[in-house]
Amino acid sequence: MDPVIAFTDVTKSFGSIDALDPLHLTIRKGEFVSLVGPSGCGKSTVLRLGSGLIEPTDGTVSRSSDNVGYIFQEPTLMPWRTVEQNVTFLGELDGLSRQEARRRADEVLSLVGLQEFRNHYPLALSGGMKMRTSIARSMLLDPDLFLFDEPFGALDQISRARLNAELCALFSERRFAALFVTHSVDEAVFLASRLLVMSKRPGRLVAEFEIPYEFPRQPGIRYEPEFAVLAGQVAAALAEAS
Amino acid sequence: MSDRTDETTNASGRGLARSRELLRVAIPPALVALAIILLWYGITFFVLEPDRRFLLPPPHGVIQEGILDGDVLAEIMGGLYRTAMVAGLGLAIAFALGFSMALVMSQAKWIERSLYPWAVVCQTVPILALVPLLGFWFGFGLMSRVTVCVIIALFPIIINSLTGLQGADPRLHDLLTLHNAGRWIRALKLQIPAARPLIFTGLRTSAGLSVIGAIVGDFFFGRGQPGLGILLDRYSRRLRSEELLAAVIAACLLGVVAFWIFGVLGRRAVGHWDPSWAGERNKNE
């Protein structure tokens, strides 16, 4: 199967600072790739290159589809729009009819469990609910590729674990392609089918792990000895890379 | 949320809470007003000797001669009306002009750099120096008066609108970029909606300034149908302290009402999502 996204010899410099060593990375449909690395190593740069928001200094980024969902570090909702209006927003930009956008919003809001809150403004929502709204927004157009930029970093542990489980369930059902940047080793292992470790700047992929668990996954796998061993190996690779 | 269940039993309780809230909001300023009136009487009767009492006539004198006298009241009301019209028209033009300028400035750095210094000049120009010039150019009628208001009210509208238009979340800009949104869509769907709280802040500030502009313009043009400015000038020349104070109070009320109107409009428009205006809602209602 053709990759959904392929980075070939991609480098990126900002002025005299090299953010990325030549990067090789392909992600296929049905692959959930987690990317961990020390702060400032260029993980977000990889996402911005992948989305096309910035161009590589050298090399090529090719995508089989322009239908990309980008989930930011913060929920990044429009506070003047209700939950439902936030979710239908990308439909407005991409010319979906109003009924179609609302029908889809209904569907994705029920996937993230927010139908009851459709008419609430973000001001009235908890951090977890805002993030769910943000994910629902990105799902409206049913993207082929999802780019996650540490989406759950600002949440408390309980909300974070719950959203991990929900995201895993969504992936198990829809089998899109995903690149998920995070600081949390535990989260990275739990979600990924493949896990990459990036070195400090200029970012270079220094380790790769296949995560053998089948999808859908139960939250309980976090407490299995096998999981702990894997997480320990990842943490060791990360420590070495920092 | 839970009090929604038994609305009928709670309605009277809530009404009570509401009136208690009203008292809590109304009593402190009322006490201040009382203190000012007492101080006023004190100065009139204990500080000023009888032959100098005309400098500050007592409050009831102001009410008697400035408000209960039908002719004077009609004169002041007419002035109030004309001044309010000039201020309103000036504010409307300042908004149209200022918001358009901010919108254009938000679209390109070089436009911002070209216009910004002139917006600042608009704020710092000594308006009194311009008044005779405006009289020569536009005559001493409505046009010159409105122009004074526009010059005074323009800057807060430009600067607040511009800050608001430029203040939209950069990640939301990214989101629009990813979906190939052009300039117009970006302005209509992101920048203008995001700027609304600050636009209302600018309007509220400028509403008060526009009233000042209308009075100052009227005062110095000194011709044509009298607004509050001409009346203030006339009463002070004739040493009519009671009428003068009544006109001053009318001018203050006009400014307060202008400020209040845009406070209410702002709360209505964005109070349900903007934390700063939502806070206003708790403060004032």
C-alpha cells in the first residue's frame, strides 16, 4: 500500500539553526506512529512540515491526500462559537452544505460523547471536553492523516488516560494514519503501532519500536509487565537521546 | 444547573436575591452622591459668605432654577438633544472610519506602518488648535462639530480594533491556512469575530470622548443652534451659576449614558463567551 505521507531526506533550518537532520519517515494507512523526544528537538517542526504549513529546506514531503486533521497542543477553539459551531467550522471552509455539516457534527460529537453539550460555549467546558471538541472538529472531514501535537499535555492524569483510551478506540474503528507527538512515554506506547525516538536538536530518529498489542486496546494493558518492559526500553532510548 | 428543576419555588427566592444584588450595587454610589450633596451644602452655607454664594448655589437652587424652570429646562434639553446628535453622528463616522482603517492595517504590515503614526497624531493633536481652522474650512455648523468628535473618538477605535484583529490565535490562523482560506474568509470568520470584545471596549471609550468632542466643539464654535457647549459658555458669561450647574449635570449624564449604552451592547454581544465582558455582566447586573 502506498504511504499516506512520506518524508524523504527532509531537513529544515531556521536561519542558521538546523532543526532537523535528514529525516526519513513513511506512514501508511492504519499505522499510528508516536514520536517522542526531548523538548525543542524538532518534533513540532516535523508536524508542521507534514501538514504543509512550512516547507522543507531540503528534501520532499509527499502526501497521498490533502485531507489532514491537525490537533494542536491546546484545544484552540473559537470561543464565540458553540461546540457544534466549532465542529462544523471546517465544513464551512471546505464547502460542505449546512445539513451535511450538521449531520457529520452529530456523528463525531456522539463519538466523543459531547452531543449533550453541542450548544455550550467553550467557556463553560472543562479542559478534557474542550480537547474532545477539538478532536471532533478535526474528524468532521474524515481525514486520511491525523497530526497530533502533544494534545493532552495540559490535562490532568485522569482526563488524559480517558482521552488516550477514547482516541485508541477511534483509531481502532477508523484506521486512519496518525503521527502523534508527545512527551509521555506511557501515552506514546499505549497509542502507537510504531514508536520513534528523536534526538535533541538537530532532530534525528535514533530508535524505533514496534508495539505488538492488537487494536482495540484495553486501558489495562498499561499495567501488564510486557508493557512496562517496553516503556522502560523507550524511556532508556529517550534518556540516551536527550 | 440543579436549581432548574424546581423553578416555581425558587422564582421568589431568586427575585429576592436579585433585589438584594441590586441594593448591593446601588447603595455605595448612592451614599457617595449623598456625601457629595452634603459637602456641597456645607461649602455653600458655611464656607462661602452670603455675597459670594453665587459661586456655588445650593443644590435645591440648581433644581429650582435649572430644572423646574420650564424655559431653562427646554433650553438645556434642546442643547442636550443637539449635542447628543452631534456626538452620535461623530461616533458613527469615527467607528466606520476607524474600523475600516484597522481592518486595512491588519492586512499588511506596510499599511500598518504607514497609517499608525497618523492615527497617533490624531490622538495627540491639540484639538483646540484645530477648532478655528475647522471653522474656516467647514463653516460653523454641524459639519465642523461632527469633525471634532471624529478626531477625538477615532484613536481608541482604531487601536482597539487593530489589537483585536491582530490578536486572533495563531494556531487558528494555521487551521485556516491548512484549509486554504483567503484573506476575506480569514477576516470574516476569524479576525473580526475575535476582535469583537475589543471593538466594544473601543466604542465604549470613544462614546464618552465623542460627547466631550461635541461639547468642546460647540463651546468654541459658539455659533448656530446652541448645544450644551454654547449654553455652558452663555450661562458662565451671565454668571448664571444655577443654570450653569444644571447644564454641567446634563453634560455628565450624557457621557454616562453613552458609556452605559455601549457597556450594555458589549455585554449583550459578547458577554456569553468573552471572560472580560462576562465579568462585567456579574459586576453590573
